[in-house]
Amino acid sequence: MESILALDRELDVTVLDQVVQTFYMGTGAEQQQAQQVLTQFQDHPDAWMQADSIIEKSQFPQTKFIALQILDKLITTRWKMLPKEQRLGIRNYIVAVVIKNSSNEETLHREKTFVNKLDLTLVQILKQEWPHNWPTFISEIVSASKSNLSLCENNMHILLLLSEEIFDYSAEQMTQTKTKNLKNQLCGEFAEIFQLCSQVLERAQKPSLITATLQTLLRFLNWIPLGYIFETNLIENLRNRFLEVPAFRNVTIKCLTEIAGLTTQPQYNEVFVVMFNLVMTSINNMLPLSTDFREAYEESSTNEQDFIQNLAIFLCTFFSTHLRLIENAANQEVLLNGHSYLLNISRVNEREVFKVCLEYWSKLVSQLYEEQQQLPMSEMSPLLNLGGSTDMMASKSSMLSNIPLRKHIYKDILSSLRLVMIENMVKPEEVLIVENDEGEIVREFVKESDTITLYKSMREVLVYLTHLDVIDTEVTMSEKLARIVVGTEWSWHNLNTLCWAIGSISGAMNEEMEKRFLVNVIKDLLGLCEMKRGKDNKAVVASNIMYVVGQYPRFLKAHWKFLKTVVNKLFEFMHEYHEGVQDMACDTFIKIAQKCRRHFVAQQHGETEPFINEIIRNLAKTTEDLTSQQTHTFYEACGYMVSAQPHKQIQERLIFDLMSLPNQAWDNVVQQAGQNSAILGDPQIVKVLANVLKTNVAACTSIGASFYPQIARNYVDMLGLYKAVSELISDVVASQGNIATKTPHVRGLRTIKKEILKLIDAYISRAEDLELVNNNLIPPLLEAILLDYSRSVPDARDPEVLNLITTIVNQLSELLTDKIPIILEAVFGSTLEMISKDFSEYPEHRTSFFQLLRAINLNCFPALLNIPAPTFKLVMNSIVWSFKHVSRDIQETGLNILLELINNMANSGPQVANAFFQTYYISTLQDILFVLTDSEHKSGFKLQSLILSRLFYLVESGQIEAPLFDPAQLPQNMTNQMFLRQYIAELLANAFPHLQPSQIQDFVQNVISLNRDYTRFKLALRDFLIQLKEFGGDNAELYLEERENELAEKQKAEMEKAMSVPGMVKPADMPAMEEEEL
């Protein structure tokens, strides 16, 4: 095999074919050897010289592909370094091979995959050579196309690829200037290309050529000058010659969709209207509106199904862009006809098709709602804003019907759309019970993110539809529920979709209407629960009751008796063993507890005591059939109620009562352990302790700072237990070795330690009296955990120790500064030793360690200035090591630590800053440039560039006064500013020898001068990185910051908009201030 690596003599292509075949078809060691040899061959700098020989002589297609891959790599990374003659030779050779394989129809179709790959290679050359070194390319390809039909077909594909490379994929592969130049060039030479396309579309009879031309045209339509579309017979040709021909209709409707999506000057408005009318006439001929689309779709071929989806995309695109052009009396018939088609397509049982329609429906109802909201309702009739009765709603509806609103045009469409949305409603994430493929009702364990996103979009549409006609929405839902209750439409699916729809419009009705509607819904559902027989039926009804009540906290807050009835019903469901029902009951209970917490601790009218008292009194009985995890959820829910009790003494008594059962179990075990520590060897005792601690964590999470009396009650015993368990673990490890840490017994003991740490973490992260925490809790805690951590074997060290210390540092901040040296002494070296051997072992410790370092730097920075120099050097080394890590999260934490440390040092006065930067500036700069130009670390570009601009600023502004170089080695007039430019230029020249010195000098000068303008600095840096072809590959991550900012802005705008529409934000997602009513 290795003989193919001897490139100083003629390559034996037969041997290469054998190696490639072994790689693709062999197995085991032989295949691995073939892979290794092929990789070496492809990486050889002279391998490209064998490409022509391989292409001509190889009998194996994959071998030819390897030759083209080698050429592609040469073209994208080293093209400019080749002499002009070699570049011309490669170019002419590829053109010749393309022509040879595409001039004959039979060859073209037989070698289709190879020709496609050749076309891609040619386009890579074009990106380097055209237009400057190959100005005649467009006229050459157009001229060649007229000589041969098969050649023309393939040339269309080349033009398609060129268009894609320049207009679709250029942003992340070429610099901004190069992209702009190529776009201008292609637009400027488009007349010849368009003339060729027009001739084919008007005269050609060959189906494959027509299809290729239509596909190429499709790529052109979003950028070509508009005159080619609207001032020629292009649209007419597309509709008359191809739309109704089955072989061409899919690509034709895509072309018409691309045109429909264009926004233009008013002069072309009439063309759009005519186009839509013509297309809809054809659609009515091909696919009558009376067709049952749902059934027809199921029975159609893939091609026909694609057409239905493409038709939906066309309609949605046209309506989204040009709806107002046809919203008039002259075009009302075709307007409603188009929307009726979209409604029918929305009924198709195919999620991707439905999502296309849904996007448009969402836009339409949102616009109609906004128009309605702009009416000065209060001026029309002040009374309309006061009431909530059905009569008033009807009166408001009647008054609106006399105003020329756009929604009246779509009245029947919207009414049908309500039913479509209800019947297609997907499962919300709160519902845990689903029907599996066997038709059984089971607990769902994996949430589908696609379904959650789809639910959110459907929910928005239903909320808008409710606002547009609340009475029609209520009637539609109530009538459907009535049909389900009497049995004519009873099915799990029908009940589910309806209840999910009812839950989704929470807050969209006014309170009075919501009350009447919900009372009837809940009564009907409770009745169904009693009426239905069979566990699966009951589970489905139960899940729907729980989902609906969980979505209406406003209703529950206002109707105490219903709230109490619902909660008692949830307690009933907690004894129901059908999988998923208990989980959902606990989840709904905690949701209601969060939203209605005050109502449980207040004494309600007609009651003898607050409901929380009864809940806590019956807690043991209510939770007897729940799992430990479900019981912890129950305690957390009760904690939310207790947290709402404003009177301190009553609250403390509630906490005492709530924690009574776990405290009894705790006291019992602690008492026994005091007499005989051997009981900690009993797995049952360990399980009890872990469960008690987890119950405390759950309650503390929701009660917060007020949980202190419970923490204080058990704190000394907890730390004593921590030490006792630690000693037990150490003894077992000493006698059995490291393997002991993996045994069930030791893992159980470690669970106790972890839960103690989590409980203290949960309390301190919520504590308000920080002095009390610092004086009473921290000293004994550090004594218990630090020495134990440093003495334990690595496998027995708990990352929760690092998490807890991080929480303490973040909470107590400068209060903890004096304790940082002893903390670092205990955890720094010991953890660093664990994680510095490779990039993968102890991943939790690794993440926690760097988060702790960051917390110390941010909150207790003075402590870092007082640690010994060798320890500080270790800190710096570990920061560098973290941002060179392969894990994105660790990279990001490391870069953040470095940026914050540089800023802290710069702000610490000249003496500290100069000493730090003299020691670490150059090595830091070198390390940042290393990760910046390393393709494995592209995701850190934002922070890397921020650090670099900060380092440049500190030098350019003169803030660093001490020399960053050895004055004895350099001229007397050398400054930091001069040295920085010289140093970076030399570093880049050594790392990237193919770059021209002038190119490096220009970049260095430009980028350093932009240090105060981060946006321009980042753009210049990114352009330079894209020019480094060795950087290569997918550069999408260099644009991560823009995408993240765009997403954040979009989410903020969406939230603001949603908050302005009643019911648009789910109760569970309401900001905290909206959560509670006094």
C-alpha cells in the first residue's frame, strides 16, 4: 500500500484503486491501514500533481473523487502560490474533462455524480480566477451551450453552482469585498445568461434540459435585475408552458414562489395580481377545491405530495408579500379561493406541510388583531370596556361588524381556521401522558423539541383567533366538547386536542367570560372522569383535567372553591398508579402552588383555617403512594405556599410542621449513629438519610431565606455526619483501593455528602443575612469540607464541593476575601492535578474548577494579588489551559476569566499592572493568537477578539508603562507600540509563510489602529481569518456573536409584543411580578 506515497516516481493508479477499494469495502486492520495511507497521500503537498493521471486511468469512481478532493484543497488553500502556468494548466484540464464527460447525453447521465463533482471543482477555480484572470468565462460558457444540448444541460448546473457560491454561501467563505465584486460582476454579465435561459424555455423539447434550466433559473430569481422578470414574457412562459405539465410543475411553482416573494416598486403591482389570477386558474384546473386534500395526500405519489407542499409555500409567500394588492372587491373571489386552498392544505396529515401553512396563518391573524386594536374603542362606547358579560361581548361584536375591518373579509375563513387549529393541536410539554404506536396510554419520557415549538406557534394563532371573535371561539370549543361528552366524537385524540386548545387560550378571554366557559369545561371533564370506564380512558381524562386547570391560575385565584376542589382532585390522582398520572398531578400541584401561593396560607371565606394547614396535616396520607422524587416535588410545592406567609412566627411554625416527618427520621438516625456509627454501613439507613436530605433541598429551594430555622436545627449534626461519612469512605478506600469508590455502598455514602453540600448550597444561594451566614455557617463548613477534599483520593472528591464554594464566593463576595488563600490551598492544586493530565477525565470537576476561578477573580480579586508567585503562575497556566480546551463551555469560561483578569489588573494601579503585564502580556498575546487562528477554537471568536482588542488598547493608550521587551536586546528608541507591531508581524509570518509580508503589515497596522472600535476591529480580524485558507472549512462560528445578538433582540421584541396581547404569554412564563396578586 505504502508504494503510493512515493510521489517522486510515476504513480501506479491500479495500486491506488486497490487501496481505495480496501478502504471502502475492507474490514478490520486492513481497512484502518488503507485509511491511514490514503490520509497521508491526500495530505502530501505534491499529491495534486497526480490528479490528472488518477482521473484518466482510475477504474474506481471513489478514487477519482479523491483526486478531485486533493485539487479542491489545493485551489482553496494554495492557489495564489502556484505559478501562472500551473494555474492555467489545471484550469484548462478541468474544463476539458468537464466538456469530455458532458458533451454526450449517455456519458453525462452515466457519470452524473462525477460530473457534478467536476462542476464544483470548476466553480472553486472560478472563485479564484474570475473575472480578473478569466474575463471571457460567461461568454465562453454561453457560446458552448449553444453548440450541444447535453453540454448546455451541464453548463446550466455550473451556472447554478456559481450563483449559489456567490449569493447563498459567500458570507462565511469569502471576504466582504470579494463577495461584493463577484456579485456585481455576475449581475453585470447576466444579459447573456438570461438570453440563453429564455431560448431554452421557449424552444427546447428535451425534458432534462428544461428541468436543468428551470432549476438554474430558480437560483437566479432572487438577485437578477427585476426587468428580466417583469418586463419579459418569463412569467407567461412559466405558467403557459410548464405549470400544468406534471414533469415540470414542482420546479415551476418554486420559480413562481421565488417571484411572489420579491418586493418591488408599485409599477409592477399589476403584474403580481395578473400572475396570481393566472396561477390560481391553473391550480383550480389541476386540483379542484372540492378535493378531500387529507385523503388525496395520503394516496398521492411523492411528486404529487411535493406539489401540494410547494403550492402551500407559493400561497403563503404571495399572501405574506402582496396580500393587500388583492384585498379588494375586484379580486375578492380569487383571494378567498386562495385562502380556501390553504385551509384545505392545512388539514393534510403531514406536519411539515402544516408548519408551512401555520407560519402564514400566524402572520394574518396577528395583522388582523393589530388593526382591530388600533380602533379608538373607548371613544366609540366607554361601556364596552367595562363589562364582561356575553351580552356586552355580543354588543361589541355587533358594533365591530359595522366598521370596515379587514377581518370581516375573512370571517368564514377564520371560523374554519379555528376548527382546523383545534383539531390539529399538538401536545404541550406539560402533558406527560401520550398514546404510543401500539395505541396504549403511557408516560412520555423524551420531550420533542419540534412539538414544543409547534405548540407555541399554534397557541399564538389560537389566542389571536380568540381576540378576533371570542364568541365564535367559545361556541366552537363548547360544541365540540358537547359532542365528545355525548360520545358522537369521543376519542382520546379528539379530547386531547380540544383540551390542549382550551388550555392554550388562557388569559385571552375577559374574566367573566373565562369563568363561565371554564366552569362548564371543568364540570364536563369531571363528569367524563366519573363516566368513563377503563384505566386508559381515565388516565386520558385525568391528564386533560390537570392540564386545563394548570393553565388557568387567574380563574383559580378568583374562585376559591374551584381551586380547593381541583387541588383535592390532584390529591386523588396522586394515588392513581397509571404511569404518568402521578407525575402530572405533582407537576400541576407545584404549578398551582407557585401561581396561587397566597391563597393557601390565607383563611378563605367559609373555612375554619388556611388550606395549607390541612395539606400539611394530611401530607403523609397524600404522599403515601408517591415515589421519593414525586414526594420531593410535593414538599417543594408546599414550600412555595409557606414562603407566601407574611407573619414570621406563623411561617416558622408551618416550616416546623412541614418538616416534621423528615425531622423525625433524621433525629432517629442521628441518635442511632451517635450510639453506633456502624449503622451507616446499612444501605437502608443510607437511603433514608439521602431521602431526608433531598426533601430538605426541595423545601429549601422554594422557601428560600426563611428556611434558616430548619437549617440551623440540623446544621451541626449535618456537618458531623459529613465528617463521619468521609472517614468511612476513606477507611474503605484505604483497605480496598480506588475501586471502592465505584461500589454501591460507597456511592450511597457519597450521595449523603453530595446532598448535604447541595442543601447548604441551596440555602446560601438564597440567603439574605450574609453576615449571619459568614459568621455562623462558613467557619464550621470550611473546616468540614476543605481538609476532607484535599486528603481524599481523586475518585472520592465531590465536584459539589467546588460548586458550593463558588456559590459562597458569589454570594459573600468581599466578605470571603480573607478565606480565599485557605480555600485555594485545599482545592486548587489537588483539582488541577486531576484535570491537567488530559482533556476528558473528571468533566464535572473540570467545569466547576474554572467556574470557581472565575468567581474568585470577579468577587475576591485582591486575594489573588496576595497569593505566592508560583501559585499565581499556576492560576495563569490553568486559565490558558482552559481556553485551549476542546470543550466549548470550558473555553468560554477560560476566555471570560482572562478578560476579567486583564481588566482587574489594568485597574489595580501602575505598580501592579506593570508587574503583571511585563510577566504575562507577551505569552498571553501569543496564546490568544494561537487559539484565534486554530480551526478547533472558532466558537470562541467573540471573546478572543475582545481580549485581543483590549490587549492592543492597553499598549496603544500607553496604559502599560513598563517595557514589554528586553531593552538590552533592542534599539534605544523602541516603544511598546512599535514592538507590538513587530512581534505580531513576525509571529504571523512564521505561522503562515504563504502570506505576503505586505499583507501581514497591512493587517497588523489596520487591526491595531481599530482597537477602540470593536465592531470594525472584529470585521477586520474576521476577514483576515477567512483569508487564511489553512483556517478553512466551515466559518459559521465566526458569526456566532451576530447570530446570538440577533436572536436575543428577536426574543426580546417577541416577548414585548406577546406581553401586550392578553393571553399570549402562558401563565407559567409570566415575569415574576405578574405572578402574584395580593
